[in-house]
Amino acid sequence: MAHTNGIKSVWAVLKRGFNGIYHNWSRKHCHRYINEFVFRLNDGCCERDTQERLNSLFSQMGGKTLTYRELTG
């Protein structure tokens, strides 16, 4: 179930990431930044082993490529 406090928590994490890590997001790649934080929130459970979390990350990356032209164009 979604609650107001949960939504505020997600926005707080996004704002801290924006101000503390990236400082500037391009509109073109905004969805990528948001997806990174969604992954961190959903898969960031500290009770899981680090190797298990990495395996989850790598399994979701399979078959996806981002060319330099797509990144900069």
C-alpha cells in the first residue's frame, strides 16, 4: 500500500541524489537517473547478500546496450 510518507521518502532520496551526486540532470536521460534510484530503493535491502544484489543488477542488464551516439546525440 502506498502512503504519503512513502512517496515523500522517495522524493527525498531523489532530491538527495540530484543535489549530492549528479548536480545536474539532462532531460534526455532523466528516466535513467530515476530508474537508478528506483533500483536502489527496490533492491537496496541490506539484509540481502551483496553478491545476490549484484546478480540481480546484472540479470536486469542483459541484452541492453547504450551506444555512445545514443548517450551523446
